[in-house]
Amino acid sequence: MYEVIGVRRTAGTSKKTGRPYSGYTVFYTYLDQEVIGVKADNEFLSDTILNGYIPKPGDHVDLIYDRNGFLIKFSVVA
């Protein structure tokens, strides 16, 4: 589980594929056994993955990845 601490709207054109993208860069913290305190990171969440939801600071979320490390699912933890 991750705690959202910041959100930034992100949109543009991929340099790799030339295709447009849009979504949010979500900044979050989480517990890591190798860190005293919390660890911080960020992840791009496409509008498709978010399905109309806009994350906000304070949300607790799960990010699910496939075996290749690609984000495949986002959910808000109640």
C-alpha cells in the first residue's frame, strides 16, 4: 500500500512511439524494510488506468504490476 503525497497532471507525445499520452504523475511514500522511516517514489498513471479517478494527497492506493514490471492496475484502498 502506498500513500499519495502529491499529484501532477502530465500529457505529451512519447519520444519512443510518437503516440500521445495523458494522465497523472503520482508521488507517494511507502514502508521499505531497508529504510529507516519511509521511502518516496513516483509513478505515471495513465488516464486509462485511472478510469476517471483523480488521485489526491492522502489517498492510500495499491499499484499492481505484471511480471515485466508494467503497471496494470490501480486501486484506492478504503
